[in-house]
Amino acid sequence: MNITIIGASAGIGLEAVKRGLNRNHSITTLSRSEIEMEEIKSLKVILGDATNKADLLNSIQNADALIITLGTGKNMKATTLFSDFAALILEIHKENKIIIPLIFVTGFGAGESKNYVSWIVKIFLKYFLKEVYADKTKMEEIITNSDMNWTVVRPGRLLEKGLTEKYRIENTLFKGIKIGGINRSDVADFLIKQAEKQTELKKYIAISEK
């Protein structure tokens, strides 16, 4: 299938590119930075801005699924990246209905999940990532209030270990949920498998190591 990955030059996005190719999909990427990978026929790399309408339209044409892994890297300053993207994809949806799966990555601590993080994470979010997570929450709200075929994925603390395909997902929040670390490669595995078959349609998914 044809999968478009937005924000694919590093982190979860780059891992999703690798995992998608490994599972024999054709991958189109949109990112501001070059992707450090060998040129192969099944990978189409587009350099551009996810909040630019022409760039976004170019990247999603012929897509069978869309994975959004936007990030701000180490920048913890206030941003509108996530909500601007959400507003733009909603605008495109209103003009030409998007029926393919849209799988969004935010983070455990966005939206209502902020009430279920550990006290250490709560302090970190409050003093370091408050503005970033506020905008991730705005993106969630814009998307989940639409009639698009969305899934929101909220990983715990991201780790740099190899792929295990062994992880825990929770689609409801409950006291003592304990969402801990998760390999970026395992998050990517879940994203690609949801693109293949969206079993968690219109759900918020917390993902953690088992």
C-alpha cells in the first residue's frame, strides 16, 4: 500500500519509514530536512512544510493511509505547529473528503491523559513542555471533533532500543494505568500496522513497554 508519513526525517517518523519499507509498502515522506537513507524505488522523499497547503497536498495524493509524526525536536518553546497542521488537514478534508486512515502521534500527557501521568512527568510537562503539549492537545481536539478516520497514539517516554513488537496498548484511561517507556521502533511498528488495518478507529491509544 501507499503510506504517507509527515515529519519523517527523525525519531518515530524515520523509524516508521524503515518499518513501512520493511513491510513492503511504498512510502512517501514530507519533512523539512533530508532523510538519511539510501535511494530506493519504493521511497519518495518530499522536502517541504507540513503547514504549507501545496506541499501537504503533494504528499498525500494517492496515499492509502497517512501517519503524522510531527515534532519540535529539542525545542521546548511555544509552538503552533501541531494545531496549524490540524487546521490545514481539516481544511483539505472539507474541500475534498479524506476517507483514508489518519494516525496521529502526540504523547502521553496530551489531552485528558495529562491527569494520568506520574508526578515526575507531571512536573516535567508543567515546567518544560507545557506549551508544546498544549498545542498537541489543540491538534487532538481539532482532529477528534472532525469526521475523519482518525486514531491518536500517545506513547510514553521514548527509548532508543531495537524493535521487539512486544508492547502494551490501552484504549481507555484508568487509575494506575502506568504508561512508561516505549521504543521508537515499536511505536513505529504500531503506526504501520494501524495504517494497514485501523483496528483502533477513533480511539486514543496509550502505548508502553509490556
